[in-house]
Amino acid sequence: MEVVATQHPDVLLLRPQVFGDARGFFFESYNHRVFSEAGIAAEFVQDNHSRSAKGVLRGLHYQIRQPQGKLVRVAAGEVFDVAVDLRRSSPYFGRVASFRLSAETHDMAWIPPGFAHGFLVLSGHAEFLYKTTDYYAPQFERCLQWNDPALDIAWPLQGEPLLSAKDQAGLPLAQCEVCA
């Protein structure tokens, strides 16, 4: 597996070794030993799978307690993925990392606990898979405003995104509860 740096030193883009031929392809989407050797010594407790239409923007979500580290990838389609450091004690607090993930490249990303996370669907639809290091806790979930000018995220949008009511009510970074 190749580990590629992003705009944030703690958010990693991961390129697995893909074996393909006329029948299709195979790759290990997770191997504890390989990930540990890459500096990701996470224990995953939950797997999630979402399907979204083009133009859907999910996020930027995080939990103020039980923060979730996420290993994310796209099984169908393409997304623009974003992570924002919300660890108050981090020297990189507020720093954004963004990149494209697609089923075609098989790239994955490691987003440590304490980050807000979201994505925008660029293809006709996308199936998004992620493993988490802690359980979903809706009472601790918060939403960072996806278009907060302070974050200066260059979303590749054509028009307005499709947002849930929760995501429409996201708060700017200056007003958000953040992680320790």
C-alpha cells in the first residue's frame, strides 16, 4: 500500500495494491498489519455504507464525544472528500484536507478521530463505505457548516448542493463545539 500525504499531515490518502485482469480486480481494503506499519493502529468497531445521488453533499459531521476515526473509500462513483481538524489541542486546528476518491482508483483515506468529515458526490451516484473507530452516537453528533468562508473549501460545485436539514443547519467553525 502506498501512503500519500494530503494538505494535513494526519490525514492520509492510501493507494492499495490492486490486482486486475480480464475477470475484474482484487485488493485488500483493510489489513491490520499493513495499516499498523503505515502508522494507522486503529481498532474499527463499525462499518457504514451510503448511496447518494449526484450533487448530494453530506457533512461536515463529527462527534464531540466518542470521536470517530474513519477509513473511507468509494465502491461506486466518485466523490470530493473533505476533512477538517477540530482538535482544539492540535497545531493544525481548522486545517482542511480535500481530495477525490473514486471506485476507479480504489484510493482510500484515513481520517483520524477529532475531524469533521464530509463529501460531495461528483458522479451520477456514489456508494461510500467507511469503517469507524467508535460507535455512532447521535447525541454527540455535530455539524460544521460546509461552506464556512473561514474554511475556504474549494468544493467543485455546479449550482447548489443537495443537503439534509441537519447539514443545512451546520454552524461556522467559530461557533462550533470542538474536540479536546
